[in-house]
Amino acid sequence: MRLGPVLLCLVPWMTSVLSAQRSASNCCPGLSNTIVPLKNILNYTVQPVGVCAIRAVVLYTRGRKRICADPNICWTQNAMLKVDGGVNTKSTSGSGTSPPCTRRKKGRKGRQRRRRQKTAKKIQ
């Protein structure tokens, strides 16, 4: 008769331990610096912080690759926005939402400065 209450408490505890181990095995061991074209990304999931050691976004590509990316990097945020349907990668018209992180274009003065540096290196 004493075994019943013990089993009643033991079974839910074991299932929670096993499920935590199973989800921890899917955790990213580290963050990747790999950048693939946004058109190749099909889906993503946000890695849970409580179960896994690091905060990451897992990107799934057309080639069935799994990329663990830093969620604070602009490229990762653009990829997530593209999957969610916010970025129109085909056209640059104002119909889609602009990416959260865009590069600032270097103007004419930046080009002139680079040309001067290049010619100065050639002369030396």
C-alpha cells in the first residue's frame, strides 16, 4: 500500500526530468558566424533560455542545415523578419517593412577617401 503514493509522485517527476534532458540535447552548443542568403532560410525557432545555456535563434535552411545564430546581430533579426513575412526581398518598394538593422551607405566623401588611400598605397 505504501508503494502506490511513491509511484504516484515518482512518475510525473521522471517524465519532467526526461523531457528536460531531451530538450537540452537540442540546445545550441555555441553561436555560429555563418551567414547564408536570406532566401535560403525557411524557418526559425528561439531557443529557450531556461533549458539551454545560451540565448540563440536556430535558423533552418533549405539544405536542411541548422544554424545557431546570435539574436542580437542585425543579420539574424533580418532573417527572422523575412521568415515572418515582414521583408520583401524581391523589390525595394515601400510595400514591405524595412529591416530593423540597415547599413548606412557611404557617400561620395567615403568613396573619395578610399580612392585616395588606394592611390597612396600604390605610390609607396
